[in-house]
Amino acid sequence: MQSSKPKRPLGVTAISIVAAAGGLLSLFGAASRIAGMGTGPVELAYIVIIFGVLGLLLGAGFFAGAKWAGWRAS
């Protein structure tokens, strides 16, 4: 008997794509500020980079079905 992983729900797939896209856009925005093409404090750009990386990691975790990325009702 084979034990197969349950299928990932469509909503989780959509959330993972949105989280990864938000992280990617955050990284692009912060990089443009650091490169001098945007306005605002540079310190804020560094904070946005941190949240951008976290968004990418969260999106990848949701997509891969990592246990740390969500909770399961018992």
C-alpha cells in the first residue's frame, strides 16, 4: 500500500503565489531605493528587504507544504 501526500488545496496554492509575488515586489522596491531611483529613507529599504525575503520564504513554504508554514486542524 502506498502512502501518498494529500493534494494541496487551490487556496493554499493561490496564497503561496501571492506571498511570493509580494516578497519579490518588496525586494524590487527596496533595491530601486538603494540604487537611488526612489525616495524615502534608506533604512526603511533595508527593513523592506528583510520582509521581502520572509515573504519569498513563506510563499515557498506554503507551496512546498512545509509544516512550519501553516497549521492543521486536528
